[in-house]
Amino acid sequence: MNLLNSTTPPDVQADILIVDDTPANLQVLSQVLKDSGHKVRAVPNGLLALRAVDSRKPDLILLDINMPEMDGYEVCRRLKTSADTEDIPIIFISALNETLDKVKAFEFGAADYMTKPFQFEEVQARVSVQLKLRRLQQELLDKNQSLEASLNRQQALEVQRENLIHMMVHDMRSPLSGMLGYLSLLEMFSSAWPPKHQTYLQRCQESTDSLIKMISTILDIHKMESGDMLLRASKVEISSVARKASEALGGMAINNPIEIENELDQTEALQLEADAEMVQRVIENLLGNALKFSPDGAPVRIRLSPHADQIKVGIQDQGPGIPAEMHERIFDKFGQVEARKHSTGLGLTFCKLAVEAHGGQIGLDSQVGQGSTFWFTLPAQVQSELAPSL
């Protein structure tokens, strides 16, 4: 069938460059492609082909191989080694029909290969396929660029949001500290107050203190995420740190005794070098969670044990437990899960960042109805990330 008179709908108009040193081939190919609705430029040699590409980048090139002065392989090589023209699809049209000739063409970067004498139907079909592929590639590139631009905007907005939150939280700490100071002054005169009013004052102090601690946690998380918090390393006796953490919780442990199980051999090899204050805060956070979700009278256990060349600290409660599918995101910032929906999740995020800053790991073992054990490990050897003691 002669497609010169075909009623097949044409492709979207494209700019096609034909390179062939045979005038008859140029004339026939040009007419076929013009009838398909394309813009066609025809040149008789490789040098003019390169000039034509420099003048206006085509959507597709039909390229003969055997030409004087500069053959098709060299034209293809030059185009494919330039960042400006490497994406132009090239279809070789040649009388060479040996397999090695075709392989060589594809090695130079050809998109397709047709042998002479060519059929109009084949030319139209192969040109159509390459133009469609090029359009799809361009659409994909445009979408990727759009997505990248959108992601960059989103990241910029996220940075602005984080900075704004950080400034607001930082500014909140001063007035809250002032409030706590005034509440302490009121406490000096509260002995003559009715018990009910004394209770109100105590709860107000506790709430204000909780807000200040929450703000400090947010600021510390921001510092660790941005790499601005230095750890102050010193020799740490982990059992002593665990004991201080349990004592610091004070009234929270009235209904739930805290038990420490120390399985560590007191050897120099298992001594930690870490930021003692930060490790204590990690244990306090995990203990606070355990106490909050434990039924009255149920003990909370701190288990200290060796773990390869590390020390493992586990905090076990007898609370409702946490489903397995929620274990990973419970350490995310503001990662609330159903079992612990009344918590912001900031404390656990702080624990994760603090433990990882020491080169350790943190995790959770839990089953619904069987309580939870939050654990973390710390290397017994000093880590290069730790700053020297000040």
C-alpha cells in the first residue's frame, strides 16, 4: 500500500531532519513525511547536518551511513557526545544490512535502523514510534521537573515552618519560667490556704513545669536535627544513671514501684563514655511513658544487660501494649499511635535522636495486652561524635 495517499490521521507535527547524499532519497523521504504533516529539512552531507542541528534542534533525524567526507556514524557520534543534542532520536537508513553494521549503529546511540530500499509504510511506522517515544520522554521530563520544583517549594516552606515554630517555642519559655517563679512565691504564703486551694496551686505548678519541659524537648530536638547539639562525654555508670532517673520522677512512681535489674558485670570493658545527663533524660522519658500507661500497683522494671560490645537498657511496663504495625512510627516526631494517643510523641523522638547521636539503637518490643518494653543500646566504646567533657 502506498501511504502517499493514505487517510491515516497524521502524527503531531514534528521537525524532522533528513541526511542523505542521494537526491532521489531526499526527495522521496521528504514527500512522505510532509504528507504526514511534518516539517522537513533535507541536507546532502554530514557537515551540513551538524550546521542544521546547530541552527534549530530537530525532533528526529533520518541519517544515511555511507556519505563522503563525514559518514553517518561520525555525525551520530558528535551529536550523542554533546549534552545539547544527545537526546535527539536518530534513525539510520542505509544499504548496509549486515548485523555488524546494525550493532555498530546502536553502539553509537541510534534509536532505530532501516535498510534500503525502504518501504513507505515502514518509514512512517518507525518515525511515528520514535516521535511518540520522544513526546512521552519529554512529558515525563516536564512532570519530573514540575515535581522537583514542587518538592523544593515544599521543603522551603517546611524549613520556614520549622524555624517559625522554633522561634515561637523559644520565646514561650521565658514567660513560662516567669510564671513558675511567681507560683513559687505564692507557695510561700499557701500554708494558710484551704487544702483545696493548695492543691490547685500544686497542679498549676506541675502543669507549668510540664510545659517548660516540653518546650525544652522541642528545642533540643531542633538542635539535634540540625546538628547543633554537642554531647558532653564522661565516664558513666549506667546503674547510677538509671537510679537517678527513677528518683527524679518522684510522685509519678507512688502507685507503681520502679525496680532495677542489673545483669551487667562490673568490668571496665562495659563502662560507658557518654553524655550522662542526656542518657538520664532518655531513661526518664521512657520511664514516664511506662508509668503513665501502667495499671496501679504494677511495677515498672529497668533491666540493664550486656549486648555484644554494647550495654542494653530496657524499660518494661504492664500496660495495654502497642500493635506491631505501629512500632516504627511511634518514634516519629508527633507520631501518636492509638495506644498512646494522649502523648505528643516528642519525648520518644528526643530519645531516638539522643540514642542515635551516641551511636546506639532504640526499639520497642510489645504485643497488645502483654505490655511493652522500650529499649536502647549504647556502645561501650567512646564514639567520635561525642565532644570532650567541658
